[in-house]
Amino acid sequence: MITVQKGTELPSRWDHSDIYQANGDAVYDPCEESFTISSSGYSSPYIDEQHLVDQEICGDAEIIAHVESIETPGWAGIEIRESLDPGSKMASLKTQLSLFLRRSLRTTTGGYASSKQLFGFGSSWLRLVRSGNIIRGYKSSNGLFWSNAFEVTVSMDNCVYVGLFTESNNVNTITTAVFNYVWVNGNNNYGYDTP
């Protein structure tokens, strides 16, 4: 009998970090090709507190992810941010797998992050596309047909952090989410499987 121990390390090119004091973690299931990300803490308009699984990408970039599940109150989403500092410029699209999505945007370092609630029933697929200073967000129920969620202009450095994150709604609660069908385009990297 041969026993194979399944690893949990993130694939090459991926890293993970606590933004501010999130105290989170991330593991990868190579059989399911899924990321499980947990995070405590609570973001405010001036400070992001989340656990981020990311790649640094220079120039135009795109990320697609399916949010398979989310446990305990909080958010799971994708984002593009200029740095790993809690007040970084950024644009994100996140979900609680409920009726609504939320777009968050910070256009100045250390500035106020504005939020906008978007109708998103059934939209467990999220997508961000960076083209120059334009970032577009999209939502989908199946990963094949996409609807525009938002379009914003935010000037960032050429190289940015693109990835998946979770954040809690409560400083004493851990939020855990599972992401699969993750796909990244940038730096000649074409990520993982799409449906």
C-alpha cells in the first residue's frame, strides 16, 4: 500500500500576505485546484484588513475567480492593488454569495475607499481587467457570459498585486472562503482552468 500525502502549498508565482493585522492563512488543494483563504479583522474606509493571495503583475492584467463558498460573515473577492500597505490604491469586487456584490475603490494612497453596492444575485464568478489606468469589473453566474459591474480610472504603478482575498465583518471572527477556476493573465502567465 502506498500513501500519498497531498500538499497544501500555493503554486509557483503565487504568494500570500496579511494586509494590516488580518492574521489569516491560505492553502491550495492541487486535486481540486482550489484556494482556501481565511482572514480575521475588519476593513475600514482608510485601512484594508484582509488576507491576500496574489501575483505581482506589470502592465495590463486580468483575473477571474469563482467563489465556491464562504463561511461566517465576511467577504470573498478579487482585487488589484498598488502595494501591500493597508492604505494602498486599489479596486476590488467582492461577494457574500447573497443578493449583492460590493465594489471598493481607493484612488489615492492613504485616502478614503469608496464602496458601491451592486445587484449580483447568483453572481459567484468575478472578473477584473486592468487596461492602463482603467479597471473594469464583471460578474457572471457561470463563468461564460459576463455582465459589466463597474468601470473606474485609478492611476497605479506599472507593477501591481493581483489576487484573491477574504476579509471578516468582525474583529473577533474568522471568515473562510474557497475559490476555484482561478485564471490570471499577465506577465505571460495564463493561470488555471476555466469552465
